[in-house]
Amino acid sequence: MAEENEVNEGDMPFLDHLEELRKVIIKSVIALFVACVIIGIFTVQFNEMLMYPFERAQELFGKEVPLPRVGSVFSPFFVMFEISIFGGIFFALPFILYYIGQFIIPALTKRERKVIKPVLCASTLLFTAGAALAFFFMLPIGISFSFKISEMMKWEILYDIQNYYSFIVWVPLATGVSFQLPLLIILFIYIGILTPEFLRKNRRVIFVVILIFSAIVTPPDPLTLILLTIPLYMLYEVAVFVGTRLLSGKIQKEKAEEESQKKSDDEYYRKYVEEQSKLEDDYYKYSTGVGSYPQDGGDGGENSSASSESGSSAEEEEFDYEKYYAYSMNEINKMGELESSAKAEEKAKSDSEIKKEGEPSDGNLNPPSEPAEKSDGEKSDK
């Protein structure tokens, strides 16, 4: 099985990492500066796009409303600067994220790379969807509702230009960020911080939290509140469903890995038993010159068949670490007994050879042999 935690790129020294980070920062600043300059050059055209919610609100209101007014001498300069900065950040953000990804991705594993790419795509799409929902639907409806309230209360509608552009910029930004909620929920489910059961059980609490958040972010009218609350709650339910599916897949994958690891341990145990048996047989043959070492203290033939049957049954049993430890200690004791018995047999064999040759054995001398009987001729001479 391939090592998934293996990084393709070689390890870099710390100073080289700092150098790469410095390049990323420089390229990001250049991209932001170029985007701000381009937005500053085309400020008039960009301003027409930012005026869309106000013009759409006039259409919904059905009457012409005075344009936002300039409240101070420096207000136009501050507004143009704000438009250039926020517009530059919006258009330079994809390039900045790309440079940051170039810096981070080489340090990630293959599995992390597979995860981070769809996450980045989903995050970009959700942020764009949230900002578009706020800019094209929520803001015109909210501003139109403000017109109607002002007319009902007989108030003169005079919007300040700085307040209007701040409102136009921050509401889509906050809505886009709030649409990242599903990714956070899926991440927390996957890493075990939250459980699907807890999220399903506390649906009502989550709905109230979403409702309060929507009331803070959106203009103060019920329609825009509903326009943000319903999509966020739907995204919440989708996130719980997707997180549950991913969590079940993760659990199944972990079980499969445990089973494969268990099979590999069983295979290792079987090979260990075979190799240990072979080593014992070879050692016994070498030390004694007798047949294969009887595993259970009986005859070689009967016990060899019995050991083969027990070996085949042992292969079918599940791997047990306690049995493995007990078996290892038993084998160590057998090796010690085998060595002592081999030495005792060798000593007995040498003693028997000495006795056959008539040499002293164990420190005792053989009794002297009696003289041979005299022949009949020798007796007659006497």
C-alpha cells in the first residue's frame, strides 16, 4: 500500500520557504495594485454598476428618488478611494488565492490535494452566489422598503454617499461569507467536532441563530430577512446531509483499512509460525542428527500430521496478539529446552563411546582383567 502521507516535493530549508513566501507576498501586492489602478481608471463605469441597487429600488418604489448626496468636501475622494480598494480586492482575489495555493499545495499530500481543490471551488461558488443574491435581490428590495417607510413617515429621502457605498459593499461581502457555513459544518462533521445527530436534534436552535444573523446583516425589512434566512437554512440542511454521507464513507473506509491490516497481520503470523518451525527443525537436525524436531514432544510422524492440521486450523483463526505473545514465549522456552537436551544427548553419546573403547569414564577405572587359564602342556611341565 502506497504511503499517502508522502510529499512529492523535496524538503526545502527554512530560508528557502521564507524566500518563496516573500515572492508570494510581492506577487499578491503587485496583483492588488494593478487591479486597484484599473478600477481607479474605470471608476465611472464601475460606479454605474454599484448604482444598480439604487436604480432597481426606484423601479420597485415607482417614484423617482434623489441620488445620494455628498455630505462633505472630501467625501468624493474617500468614496473613489473606497471603490478602487474594494474593487481591486474583488478582482485581485482570484490571483492572490492562486499564488497562495502555489505556495501551500506542494507541502500537501495527495489525499489533501484531492480534498482542497473541490473545497476551494465550492467556496468560490458559494461566496459568489451569496454576494450576487445580496447585490441583485436583497439590496434593491431593502432600499425600496426604506423608501416606502420614509414616504409613510413623511421623511425626506437624503442618503449620504459614504453610507450608501459602505452599505452596498459590506452587505454582499457579509452574505458571501455567511454562505461558507455549509463548508464549515461539513468540515466539523468530518473531523468529529459535530455529529449529524446533534445537528438534527438542534434544528430549531440553529434556525433561530440563522434568523438573528440574517436580521443583523440584511436591511431592516422582513422580505430581505426571508431572502437570506431561507437559503442559509437550506444550505444548512444540505451540509448536514453531505456531511453525513462523507462521514459514513470515512467510517467504511476505516473499517476496510482495519480489515486489510488484520489480514496482513494474520499473514505475517502464519509466515512467522512457518519460519519458526523450519528454524527449529533445522536446528534440531544440525545439533542431534536425528529427524525433525517433534513439536509437541511426541513422535515425528504422528505429530507432524497433527501439527499440520493444527497449523491449518490456526490459519483459519483470527489473529490474537495474546496468543502470539504466548506462542513466542513458548517457542523461546522450547529452544532453551532443546539446547539443553541436545547437550545432554551429546554427553551421553560420548560416554558410551568411551565405555566401548575401555577407557575410564566418569573418573572410575575398569577392574583388571583375570589372567588367562594355563594350557594342559604347561600344567604337565610343572
